[in-house]
Amino acid sequence: MATTQLLGQQKPAKLSSVFLERIRISKDTLGSNCLGTALFISGEVKSDDHINVETAYPLYFKRMLRVNTPVPGCLVAWVVDLENRISVEHCGVVTSTEPTLVTFRRGSAGAVMEDKPLDIAGGSYTEIARTHKDFCRIEYYIPKSLQ
């Protein structure tokens, strides 16, 4: 697999067949949300289930490597921080970086949307992150499967 250099570690330049298979499986999963799907595709959880936005950060994201620049396979998270209560309001998996494209689940139990531009993937959260940087931001995380 081709790789790119990131923080002294080798990272995949494109998604592995395992990631692609998990995307296919997620399309047939009902009852999940964007967090459950993104964490499943990235290999952080074993099944594509609903994950609470308030518990996702301390249980999963806080333990991952946060990076400034996305790479294919990393998670993109729209994070809200209100009075040190951090929640991940929306999430997807970066599938391409030139341009930045994201695969994500639209809402709770919604369809899996593949390879959409970051603005479309984030919906209103992207605009909020741009205009209210004091409490909403876009962050990128490297899942353990890529570390």
C-alpha cells in the first residue's frame, strides 16, 4: 500500500480494502448514527451501532492521535466545547485529501454518503465551526488501526 509521511509515522495514502469493506457493510446497517458508522469504518469499534455524542469524545476520540492535517482513513469530527463539556456532534471518515472527501452517515439511521466534500459532509456544523471558532471546531484523528 502506498504511504505518506505523517509525524514520523507511515500512513496509508488510500483506504485499505478493510475500510472499503466496512463502508459496504455500513450501508446495510440500521439503527446507527454518524459516530457509530465512522468509528466502525475506522476499526475503533467492532459493530456499527449508535454512539452517544456526549460519551464519544472521552471514550474514543480522547485516546486517538489528533492531527492538524487529514489523511485518508482518519476521522473528521465536528467538536463542540461548551464550558469544558466536549461533545462530538458529527463525524465521518476522510476518504481523500485532494480534495478532502468524507464518507459519513447522514443523521441517526440515515443513509451512508460516500466521498462527499467536507462542507457537505459537515452540513451546518461546518458553517458553525467557521463562524463560532470559540466553541465549535473541526478536528482530525488518526484511529489506532492507522497508528
